[in-house]
Amino acid sequence: MNTLTPNMPSRLLPLLGAALLSACAAVGPDYERPATSLPAQYSAASPSAEAVPTVSSTWWTLFGDATLDGLMDAARRNNTDLQAAVARVEQAEALLREADALRWPTLNLGGSGSRQRTSDLSAAGHGGTFNTFQLAATTGFEIDFWGRLRRASEAARAQALATDHAREVVWQTVSGLVAQGYFSVRMLDEQIALSRDTLASREESLRLLRLRLKGGAAARLEVDQAEAERAEAALQLRELQRQRELARSQLALLTGQPDLQLAPGAVRALPVPPPPPAGLPSALLERRPDVRQAEALLASANAQIGVARAAMYPSISLTGAFGGQSAELSDLLKGGARIWSLGLGLDLPIFDGGRRRAQTAQAEARQREALAAYQGAVQSAFRDVADALTNLEAARAAQADVEIAAQASERALQTARQRYEAGYSAYLELLDAQRSANATRLRVLDNHRAQLAATVDLFKALGGGWTPPQPRQAAGS
């Protein structure tokens, strides 16, 4: 029969040291970022060192609008989707601390006291009543010989990082919606102002035509046409006001301000930020939070393979206890009451019907799934940037044409009005000119809003904004 002797701890120290030294390596594959087959940049021009843009976390400040800045601050504080995402980050961080804690020994302090009587008919031949008091500190520690706990901690760390990037994805989505919603409100403000002018013009035209009808200088058909146009203008104004209220309500929800009120403004007062430099490098996609999230999930799945493989190897654990035991409470801490124990445990899997191998195969399949998701995220990100660049360029190129069309339609309207007042044309010609002028005015507004919207899409696609390159100073200046 083997018994633990007082020098047993010194005998176990070499074994413990060898086990700890052997635990330097961990089973399972180490994570390496997978290669992606993307073009180096988005255009044929090669960017210079100064042309590589930097990403700003507050890209909306490039629009120079204090109201928009305030809406973004309110959204960051009050948006419920963002608050939920922050709570998920806190949960992931707590899970990471739990996973890290498993790598450390546990230490517990326990005490007990009992009073009992033994039988007079026991094998000892006599009974008695006695007390038993015990106080002991116990510890347990699993030697991470195969790196199972380290891989689990690695997986939890990557999962926490992915959750933090997911929070950034939520904020990116919310900030983009706030910006687009604000542009819509400002667009509707200008459309409402144009509609009010149009309605006032229609009412004045109807008043004059009614006077001319009484004097016999106008036909009833012209009055009916003018009255229909006035009613259409009034209906259009009410519809725009309804849309404006809905857009304001959406902004109120996004920013967590149910009583949000916005004074009328002009979308053309918002400047379009300067275009990005030519030859944007595709490496900028690494800054996108959704791409970072996908990569962190891939790293977590990769570490889980090590956890599953380590479960197929023996596990080694150490246990220990130190304390005192006595019949009297006052003797509990005396030297003669001392008790202690040390233990070494080994759990060696022999047969499980293939369960552990199946778990390893599941982990490997999840890693391949995460790899495909990461590659898909990178490809989608590249397409998002390319689409945003295409839309921005198209809107910028169309600006000159829509302005020319607006100026030409204004001149055509003046000519049509002069011809009608001189009696050279029917009122229908004037109505057509008015409709054309109104449509081109709205097209100018819409194209400006399209440039703003495409810029926001590009900011989001790049994971932020860009800063125009600063001129390099000459040496010695």
C-alpha cells in the first residue's frame, strides 16, 4: 500500500515541471490569414505614397453640418441597436475572462463540524459521542499538456474580437442610415420649397385666367387646365410634406429622440467631399469591420479545431488539500491537527465510439465554413467599393448636364410665357414648359443628393472616410 509521505511534494515537483515545460506546444493548426485573389487597386492608376487615403472614424464631419454632427452624437448615445451590440461585446468579454480563468488553479476554503455517536455494539466493542471539526484549503489544476485550454482561450479571444467588430458593423449601418435620412429630409425641404413656389405660381395663373375668361380673352378650357394644374401642385405639396414627416420620424427613431424637430434646410448647402484619390488600394478593405469580424470568426473556428483534437489525448490534473482536523474546535489550528493531501489524476480516452473524432470533423468543417464566409465578405466588400465609386463618378459626371438642362428649361419657360402673353401660343404650351422646368429643378436637387448618398456609400464600403493628401514640405522649410 502506497502512502503519501511528508516529502511527497518534492517528489512531484520534477513531474510537474516537466509537464509544464511540455505544455509549450498546442495541438491544432495555428491561424494564418488566408490569401485573397483581389486586384491590388480599384483603378489602373497606381497611387503614390501620398495618395493612399487614411480612414476617418468621423467621416460625416466632412459634410460640415453641425446638425448632422449632433444627430450622429445622439445616435451613438441612444440607438437601441447599438446599445444591444455593446451589451453583446460585454458578454463576449466576460466569456473570454471565464476561458482565461480555466488556465489557472482553483483555490477553495471549506470547513465542517459534526457531532456523532457510535454504537456500543460496533466492532470496536464500545461506543461514544465525539465531535469532528475540519478546516482545509483545497486546490485543483489541469495541466494544459496539449494546449486545450490555450486553444479555448484563443477561440474565446477571437470571438470577443468578432463581437466588437460586429458592434462596429452596427454603428456603421446606423451612422449610414442617419446620414442618408438627413439628406432625404434636406432634399424634401427643398422640394417642398419648390412645390410651394409652383403652387403659388399656379394659383396666380388661375386667378389671371379667370379674369381673362370674364373679359372674353381666355377660353374655358384654359381655365380648367390651370385649375387642374393648381390642384396637382397642391397634392404634390401635401405628399412631400407627408414624406418629410416620415423621414423625420425615422431619424427620431435612429437617434433615440422621439421629439426630434428639424428646422427646414437645403440639401445643396451640404458640400460634396472631395473625390478619393485615383488607384484606391484594395488593402483598405482590411479596415472594414465586417471583414474584420469574418476574419475573427475564422480565427475562432481555427482554434476550436485544437480544442477538439486535444480532447482525444489524455488529460492530467493535480489536486491538493491542506488544513486541520480535531475533535475540539480550539485545537483545530494546532500543529498536531494538520492534514494534507496531494493527488495526480490521469484521464485517458480509450473508446468512445468515434465521438471525439466526429467532434474534430465538425470543428474542421466549421473552419471551412468560416473560411468561405471570410472570402465572401472580402469579395462583397470589393464589389461594394467598386459600385460606390461607379455611382459617385456617374453622379459627378451628370452634374454639368443637369445644370445645363435646368438653365435651358428656365429659358424655355420664359419664352413660352412671353409667347402665350403675346397670343402666339396656347396655354398648353406654357404648361408643358412649366412642367419641364419643374422637373429639371428637381433633377438638380436629386443629383446633388445622389452625390452625397454615393459618398456615404463609399465611406461605408471603405470602413470610413478619406483625408486628402497634404503637400510635402520642401527640405529645410
